[in-house]
Amino acid sequence: MASKMWIQTHLRELLRSPASGFSVGPVEDDMYEWQATLMGPPGSPYEGNLFFLSLCFPLEYPFRPPTVSWKTPILHPNIDYPRVFHPLLELLQALYDMLLHPKVEEGDVYLVEIARMFVLEKEKYEEEARRLTKASR
């Protein structure tokens, strides 16, 4: 299966050059189901917390992207229905960067009210994000 070879290549790359801010790998021996852990970036309301994600690779990978599901509740203007089309390493780096630098411009947000809170009531946003993150531990 070509898809399994692509996925194994990603895994080898990740093991050879681990990135900071996250870890990822297959669940047991299933190359099509992975778990990722993102560390809350320093200086963000997510600092000191861990976020768990599930990545499911379709048999048609890389022609169809993996499905990404957040398993840890999170308050963030860009996270609601995260189907992502980046190569795996870029995907995880983009998710980590998104925690540190939310995009709140029109057209970039899924959750308008949370984006509005981020812009207009940043302290309240960070307090709520911390509270929800701590409650989900």
C-alpha cells in the first residue's frame, strides 16, 4: 500500500528530526491511527498544559488528508472543525503555532464570538482559556 509507505516515511522523519512543542506517533501498531500531544506554548493561556489530538489517515493518503480531532477541550477562535491539508510535520507545527498566535481576522475564524473576546477582552479570553484547559486535565 502506497499510503502506508508515505505514513512510515513521515514517522521516520519525525523520529530523525523531532520538533519542539509536540510529539506524535502511531497508536500501538496501527500506522493509520496516530495520537499527537501539543504542549501549551510559553506565554500563551495554554502554557503548561497538554492537548491531545487524534489523527486518522485515510487509505487514499496522501491524496486525501488525515482527519484531525481535538480530544482535549480548548477555547480558541480557529479550532472548531479541524480538517487540515498540510503535510504532517507542517500540520503539527501549524497547530502548535496557532495556539501561540490565533488568527482573528475576518475569514480566519470558526468561532466569531471567541475571536471577538480575544480582540476586545484579551484578559477575559486568556482567563477562560486557562480555566477550560485546567478543567480538562
